[in-house]
Amino acid sequence: MLKYTVKRLAQSLVTILLIATIVFLLMRCLPTDYYFTEEQLMKFTEEQKYAALEAAGLTDPIGTQLLHFYNDLLHLDFGTSRRIQNGASVVKVIGKKFGVSMRLGLISAGISLLVGIMLGILQTAFKDKVFDWIGTAYTVFVNAVPSLVSYSLVLVFGSKYLGFPTLYSTRNVGPSSVLPIVCLSLASIAGYALWTRRYMVDELTRDYIKLARVKGLSSSEIMFKHVLRNAMVPMVQYIPQSILLTVGGSLLMERFFSVPGMGPLLTDAIQRYDLNVVQTLVILYAALGIVGVFLGDVLMMLVDPRITLTGKEAAR
Amino acid sequence: MAKASDFEGKKQDELFYFVDYSPEEAERVGYSNYSYWGSVIQNFLKHKAAVVCLFLFLFLVIFSFIALAIGKYDYQTLVTDSSLAFRKPNSEYWFGTDNLGRDYWCQVWYATQVSIRLALIVAVGESILGVIIGLIWGYVRKLDRFFTELYNLIDNVPYIIYMTLIALVVGQSFTIMAVSMIAIGWLVMARRVRNMVFMFRDREYNLASRCLGTPLWRVLTKNILPYLVSVIILRMALSIPATINLESTLSYLGIGLGIETPSLGLILSKVRGFFLDYPYLLVFPASIVSIISISFYIMGNAFSDAADPRNHV
């Protein structure tokens, strides 16, 4: 197991390095005009622009820049932000936003796990009855309709009839986080409910369930001890990943409610040519994703002892 | 061949009995009038909700042309007049006016056409590209490693980086949007097709085909592709709501379509600040975009069930 973990971690490092390189190169495709604010772009002469770029090391050949970048990475130096927050270290910039996104994300992940799986269980229990149809209608609606529309509906309903604030504010954190959390949870509840129902319904027709019923187990015992546990095996893999990625925030939701979180940071940083922020963010997301998949595999192994990681080839 | 009437009069325990030799019966070949696409359509038509959705969608497309033709204003010649802002729907402005006093009816229907066109183009484009690459990826062993690495590289960089970069470097227009969405969207389809091809490529009948010297493209299109139809159709149908969703998100963030090509997403993002006070600004575009997305979702699921040969007969 240890050997496997080490091997997998080493592979992940290579992947992360590759991703960082690609993003590094992609960002160099951006015209250097974005390096300057509009005001600077108007005022500066060509020589001044060139001097500024040269001072930032952006006129060096790509190879040299890349070597510098690797060197900094090796020392875990992620550089400083330029226009998002002038001169502050990137770690600090991200650290500030990180907490806001994570708090909203973790609450919503907890709610959606609980509600989504409960909904799935109830749908299975009342299969082909009214409750099942309502649940299916909900999942179809949330999956099909663009998030922008469902967010708008939540916003109108929540602010007009329930009186919650329409925008997030740091002075009024409690009530103003209600609508963002609801919006975040909508889709993931639907996801969990859909897959819980799907796997449980598949599991219900198995022979061992018939045996359990013949033995005289109560239906709630069958549902929770047998069907749910087995249905959770394929789902459990995605849970750590979805919890970890809450840190990244939700781009649309955070823009929609003006939450000062991580979501819009990436696009903002690209548009303002804040290269260090972009690179660090991408490395962070990639690392979180890879760790999430790994934890998911471990969790799957714990839930279902028949599964071993070392026996077969890894997924990634 | 024994018919049910032959058994009449015979004892119950007499399960087997001799029949006389008849040359016609001996020459008879098993025949069924099974046709794959016939069964698909038959099964699809049995799904009432999906048929309703199909008609709803067709009606919406046709109506969007009628609506633009009978509307009192033309999208291209709209003028801003803030004294006319926020008129509720009335006989002059059927969907009311927006914050700049422009007719909302023609904006909404024009945007509907743009959104549907974009979604259809992207869905078809990424399916074609995805299926072709997926077939090659799955069938040609030597290329598997290359495509897998390519997939990992493209897939691991957040798509928002590509989209932002494309918007900044190349520009924002309908064509750029469609091409860039296809360029990233084929990944999912290709991967699915590749996994299916992996399952079928070494079945005995394909082995036999290869031994008999069937050319590669024929093995791919005649032996393997039919198994993939249901997966492809489902993915294609679901990519339409997904495209509309992605487009509206990107437009909301300002890196989607340009301002001069309105889409439902762009309209929704434009009225974000006003629809709390003027709900009609939200209701019309939101309900149209919901109808399109939900009908494709339901149709896609129904059609993929119908296209699965295991559900036939």
C-alpha cells in the first residue's frame, strides 16, 4: 500500500508539473497589452512599455522564463500578485479568499450529501409512486435548466417571499449566505439523489435482497444495511473530490451573489495578466483534484473490502 | 411445423410426436421483418413525454421565426429610448421593454434562435469529431497512449482558462464560440466512444471479419458503430442543455458571445439587475430556455433507450 501510494504520488507530481507548464505556455500566448492597465496603455510610450516588460522578465526567451518558473516552484516560491493585489504574495491573496469559498462550500456539501442521499433513498422506497415522480422531475429540472436560470429563480423566490439579502455581504454573513448555499446545493442534491436512486434500484433486484426478505428482515433494515451500503460503493469515490473542490468555489454563483471567494479569481487573474496567481491557482486545483481522486479510491476500498488498489492498475 | 391446432385431441402427456416430411417446411428460412431504425422510431413513439417534448421543441423553433416576422419591431433597427424603459407587456410591446426602452419580444425570440443554433451546431460538431477520434483512439492500439495523454493534458487544465484566453486573444463572436466549444467538447464523446470500442473490437465476430479481410472502415462503421448509436445519441442530446448552460455562464461572465449577438444567456445576464423589480424580464427568456433544455434532456434519454438494441423486440 505504501509503495503504491508513493508511486502514485510521484506520478501525480509529474502530471501537476505538466499542467503547470501548459498553463505557463498558454498564458504567454496572451498579448502583452493586458500587462498594463488601460491608463498605462494610453500614457506609456513603446520604450516605456518595453522597459516595464523587460524589468518583469517577460521579454526573455520562453525557455529562460520556463526555467525560472521551475526554479521558483522547486523553492515553493509562488511569487507575488501584480494587479489583483499589488505586491502581496500569491499565497496571501489566495488565503484570504479561500476561507469564504470553503465555508460556503463545506456547508453546502454537507447539506447536499444528507438531503441528496435521503431523497434518493425515499425515491427508491416509493418507486413509481408520486414521490418518485416529484424527485425525478426535480433532478431533470436541475440537470437540464441552465444554472443561471435556476439561480435567478432562487434569487427571486428567496428575496421576494422569504426576504433574504440578494447579495453577499461581509457585515451580514449569516442571512446573506443562505441563498448562495441554496444555489450551490441545488445541483449537487440532484446529482446525489439521481445516482443514489439509480444504484439502489439496480441493487434491489439482486438475489441476496430476496434472501434477506425471505429471512424476514424488515424493509428498513434491508434498505439501510444492505441496499444503501452496496449502492454507496460506486458513489463514495466522488465524495472526497467534491468536498475538496469546494475550496475552489463556484465561478457563476460567486459572481451572481458577489461573494468575495475563489471562483472568479481565476478569470480575473487571466484578464489582468496576473500570471503568478493563474499558475498557482491551476496548480492548486490540479493538486486538489488528484488528491480527491486518490482519497476517493481509498474510501471505496474501505467501504467495499473486496476492492484492492494495488491489485489492478490505477485509474489515473 | 406444428401448429396449436395440431395438439387438439391429443393426450396431455404426449409432448412429442412424429410429423410427416414436408419439403416446403424443410426449406423455410427464419424470417423477421425487424428493422433497426424502424424499431427505434417505434420505441421512441411509445414514450409519450418525449414525443410531447419533440413537438414542443419544433413548435418553438417554427414559432421563433413567426414571432420575428409578426413582431412590431425588428431586432436590427432597435433604438434606445429611456423614456420607454420598463413598460410592462402590453399590446404594443408584447413582452414589454427592457431597461433601455427596447422591445423585449424581438430580442427574446432572436436570442432563442441564436441559442438553439449554437447548441445544435456544437452538439453535431463535437459528436462528429468525437466519434471519429474515439473510433480511431479505441481501434488503433498504437495510438491509444498518445490520445490518452492528449486527453489528460487537455482535460486537466480548467476549461475556463481556455475560454478566457480564446475570448481575449482571438475575440468574441458566434463562430469563435462554436469552434472553441467544439474543440473542447469532443473530449467527453471521444472517451465514451473509445471505451465502447474497446469492449467490442476483439469480439469473435470482429475477429472473423478481420480474418476474412474486411477493410478497417467497414469494420468500424458496420460492425462497431451500430452498438454505439444509443450512447452517441444520448451524449449528443445532453450536450444541447449543457451547451446552453455553458454559453449562458460564459456570457454572464463576459467571455461568451459578443454583445452584438444576443443569446438567452446574454439577455439573462443583462437583466440580472432589474428582474427583481420587473419579473417579466426574467419569466420570458427563462421559460423558453427551460423548455428547450428540458425537452432535449427528456428526448435524449428516451431516444437512447429506444436506440439500445437490447430494448427491442
